[in-house]
Amino acid sequence: MKDNKNSSPSSGITLLSLIITIIILLILAGITLGMLNANGVLGRASEAAYKTRMAKYKEEVDIYVSTNMIEIQGNNKDMINSGEPLKEVIRQYAKQGEEFDITEEDVNIPIKEIIGDIEKRDQKTIVVYHGEAYYVKSDKNKNAQKEAQWCLDVGIKILELKRPSGMDNTEGKYEFINGVYMNTPTVSGFNKNVTRYVNETNKGTLTPGKWIVDKPEKDWYDYKNRKWANVVVENEGAETYFTWIPRYCFKLDPNTQRSDVKLISVENYWKDPYAEDEENNVTPWEELEAQGYQIPEAFTFEGKALPGFWAMKYNMGETPQEGSIINYDMITKAGTITLKNARITNPPNQVTKCIIYLNGVEKYTLTNRSDIEAINHKEFKLSGIRQGDNVINITALDANEQMVGSRTRIYSITEVNEPDLSGFEAIKDTTFYVTYDENGNEHSTIPLSNEKPEYWYNYGDAEWANVVVRNNGGEIYYTWIPRYEFVLDTTNQKSVVKFIKGTRNTPSSGCQIPDAFTFDGKNLTGFWAMKYNIGEVDTTQFDTSLITSGTAITTQGVKGTQIKEGQTYTYYINGKKDGNTTENPNEAHEYKNLNPNSNYTLLIEIREKQSNKLVGTIVKQAETSQPNKPELKGFNTNCTYYVTYDNEGNETIGEKIKQDGSNMPKNWYDYGKSRWANIVVKGITKEGKETATYFTWIPRYQFKLDKQTQRSDVKFIEGTGSATRGDYQVPDAFTFDGKALTGYWVMKYNIGDQ
């Protein structure tokens, strides 16, 4: 047995050595963990892997674009747009009232067609926009900042996707707002003329904001940072403040006596705003309830779940008697409201600012002490009153911008008999409301079949109601003359007019009612007076021809005697703008995604580009109709083939036909785009020579010829019906042996000998 006393010191580990070894290992472990954090080895490895993946995506996009450019209309890479997040960017621009340079319909290429091996997670951020790879940066993605930078490093551009704050919505909907999901405040129950948003400053003071008739400011509330939504309601000078309590559930911690609160939907589910996967960020109520969460009883009323409720905070002031804090007199004349004898009875040293509003717009602001004290000696003219209610308000603020007092009054301009549009009922689709902007430019694209413009007329400001009737290039303008009485000032050779509400036929003392307001013994509320004609029915200043299909109507360019350089062409359908304005009169315009068998009113508005002056309009009425499907029963299925053509006119001969057409190509025809159905019959002569005979299907249609322009409007007819309007006709070719045909095949040409 070996004696340990004689053993070498290096043959074992002493306790001290063991301790030192452990310390070194711990130090090394600490270094290793530091190297593995987000900025260390693992972080750099993650960055490298991400950049490698993105660089590969960019390369695939570039290859796709270079390979397919020749097939794209106009050889324009701007036509290459792909990826669902790109549609979301377009939608968010629309929600914010801004235009994006493409529409959702332009995003029509599947992303996997361009990037075949794109991972599912990257399909939420990578898109192709105008033929280039883009990263869509969203404020919901907590990794967005670094991922965006990595994409920039490899040459991928960035599109910002800022989710809506929700401030535009005041209808109690559950949505993402400033970092949390919550039910937005609903202000529909308040009187819009006397209720204002209240803004909270960083110092915690409450200052009055816009009236709720407008959208709130973006910083109205921020529940994530405990900034709650407030409104103030005035009642004859007394103000009541309310706070919005959104629907929530809570769980109490018995140890700390603190509660965990989650803002939930009416259905009682909760959304996690920072969940990695948008689809899996919902926690159902069953799970929340199992965790011990409760819903306060206040969120249920008469058995109905509430998205939230307004809690009264406190009253400022009492309902005033004779000595109101703020009061004033009003005089109205010629479209102007004049405020006189304003009185502020609060102590002068408390009011440091006085603001006068008209319809929520600040008109006067007094901050000088002498001006505030002498306010009763001043007159304040408010111009620009509108039709309907006009809200006038004086607000007094203290040094902290908090409201000391407020007085609101409502004034409506002189009432007149509303224009009687019943006489235009039969032509309401081709009769249009006429309004004028501040520069005097006419706007007349909304037909009478639509809701009238908000500010169509204001007789108090001499803005009279006008309409225009359009028919085949001719335009007739009419003005509504409401019933009135007048007194003649013989000294100044002027008349003073006072409008009459209703059909009162006894004039006021010294006044007369014009005879024109009586017809066939009947008292009229008013009448339409013809103003002037523009053009004659037989003069075609502007015109276009149409091709209709089941879901689209296509114009064939604008023609006419008044086409000039520097004009713009804007397209409308049923009073709504369709697509972008163009400066090319020869450009065809397609109204897409229409309902089949439906009537539409189309309008093309022509304006001078520089002045925006209206030059002319084209009005057409058209009905979508599905072309009759090609009938293939008469052809030999063994030698007859489908024929298709691409946008460049290149021919492709496809499969052999089936007589029921069940295997027809998806892009075989589209009559709305002048792409007709074609087939070819192949054969072999006795001499062994190949032949090919081409046929085109002509579906049944009706047409109307314009004798001046020699252009025709074509409308397809479903089945074997006749012309639907008297000025249209069906060609004789659609009748054979006394039988009405759904269509017929016409031979185009032969290749080879028969």
C-alpha cells in the first residue's frame, strides 16, 4: 500500500485549488452568459441569420422582376405589388384620409409567386412594392426597430405601418389605441352643440377642447398611461364634467391589496397588444374567470353588456339665474352674427383669457386684462354662418387654462321652403346638385338620387339652390326660388325680400307676394327658374362610348370638339369618384367590381388643370349585363381547341374543348375588356396539309349609334331578350330562321388550304 505522505503534491487537488477552480468557472460562466445575450454571440447569430434570409428574399424579388418585366403592361415595374401587409398599409392611409399611390386591387400577385420559399413569419412583414422588396415596420412588433435596421443593411426599403390610434372612432368599438386594446368612448348620447372634449395637460389640469361634432385630438386620452377621456357639458352656463370608464375586469391580490386590471371587449375577451402572433393574442373569458378576474356590475344595464359608461366627475358652478357668469346679446344680418354687450360677472382677476367661437372655430382670443374688463363695450362680428344650427360660444379661462365659465347659444339662419325636387324624379340619375367653392368653381357630380351636399344652399348668404340637367351633351341649369314677399323702396329703387315658410298667401303689411307663386289657383312653396343652357342637344362637345359586361363598364376614351391640352378627366359612378384623375383623354377607364344586372350613372368631369374651372361633363347611364356564354355544341371536340391571347396579343392554343365548356381557361374571354372568346378548328387535307380555321363568339348585344361621332354604345343582352331602350337596337344577325340567338360564331380566317 502506497503511503500518501510520500505522494507528489501535483497528484491531487487541494481544497484551496478546488475553490479557486470554482471561482474561475463562475467567472467564465458569467462571461459566457454575457456573450449569449442579445448583444452577444446569440444576438449576432440571430442578426446574421435574419440578414441572410432577407438578402435571399431581395435577390428573389430582383430575379422575378427582371424575368417578368417584358410581360408587364408598359414594361413598368410599378405594376408589381404583392403581400398582405401592403394592403394593410393602404387601408391605414385610407382611414387617415390620405391617398396611397396604389389601391388594394393593384396588390394582385401572391407573395409566394415572387418569393417561393418565404417563411410564414416573414409574410407578415415582407412585401413587394413597385417591384422592390420592402419591410413593413409596425409599432405592434417589438422587434420592428432592429429588424428594420437589418433590412436597410441588406438593401430592403422600409414602409411605416402605424396602427390607428382609435381617436377617430367614438362609437365604443374594441380596438388598439396607444398601446392597449380598449372600448373607445362613445359620445353619441351627448348634445353635440354644448359638449366638448376636455384635454388633460402634463400638470393634470383640464382644458376645454373641440366640440364633439368634430373628431377629437390625438392626445385626448391615453389609458395605457392613465390619461382618461373627459368631456364637459354646458347647460345654460353651468358645466358638468364626465369621465369615460371603458369595460374592464380585475383581480385583487389579497397580500398587496392591489388589483390587476384588463380592458376587455363586450364579449369579455382580452387582447394582448404584445402577443407575437396577432391571431393568438386573445384570452377568452373562461380563462380569465378561472384566473380569478371579475367584472364590475356597472358594466351591465337592463341585461345588456356595456362597452363602458360615462361617470360624472363634478359640477363647476350652479345653474345661473339672472347673474350668469357669462352672457351676451346677438344681432344677425346678411350672413353675419354680431355679439354685443358681453358680460363676465366672475372676479376679473380670475379670468385671464376669453375665447369666442363660431361652430367650434376660434374667432377671437382676448388675453389682455384691459380688453377682458372692457368686453361689454366691444362688438365681435362672426362671418361665415352656415345652413342649419350655428353654435356661438364664449369661454372664460383662468391662468391654468381651466374653464371658469362658458355660455353657448345656437342660431339658425332664415328658414326657407326646401327645394321641391319631385319634378326631377324621373331624371334624378342625370340631374345633379350644383355647388360652388370659395374660388367660384362649380362642382356638380352628385346626382339627385344620392344624398344632397351638406352645404348645397344658404339663402341667408345669397347662396341659392341650383341643379343641372344633363342629356346627350346638353346642360340646363335651374335655380330654386322659394316663396317670398317683398316691399319696394321707391327712394333707392331697391326691394327688401322676406322669405315665407309654407304657402301663406296673405302678405305682411306693405308687402307683396309675386304672382309667380300661384299656378292654376294653387299656392306654390317655390318654383324652379331656368338659368341658362350650355350647349345644344345636337352639339357633342365631349363624348365617350361604353362596353359593358356583367361586372364592369369600360369607357373607350373621351372624344369631342372641345378636347384641348391642359385638361383633366375625373370619373364618377353614382356620384362617387372612381380611380385617379388623368390628363390623357384617350385613356380607357374601367369601372370594376360592379353588380350584375344593375343600372349605373357614369359621369366624366372635364376641368382646366391650372384653374380647376369646369369645362364640361359627360353623363351616361349604363346597365351591367353578363354576356351569353359561348355555345360549343356544334364543334367537333376532337379537333377544336381554346385560343387565348395575352396583353401583347400573343396567341396560345390550349386544350381541346368540351361541349359543355367545363374546361374553358380562366382567361379565355372578358368582354368588359374587349377580350373575346376564340377557338380554332384544326384539320388535315387529302394532301396531308394542316389547316386551322379560327372563330370568334359574338354574344347577343344591343347598340346605339351616335350619328355625329359615329361611335356606338354596346350593351350585352342575357338570354334572347330584345332591346331594353327605344334608342337601342339588336343587330339582325341575332335572328336566324325566325329564332332569336344567344350569339353566334363568326369565322375569322383560315390558315392552310381546305
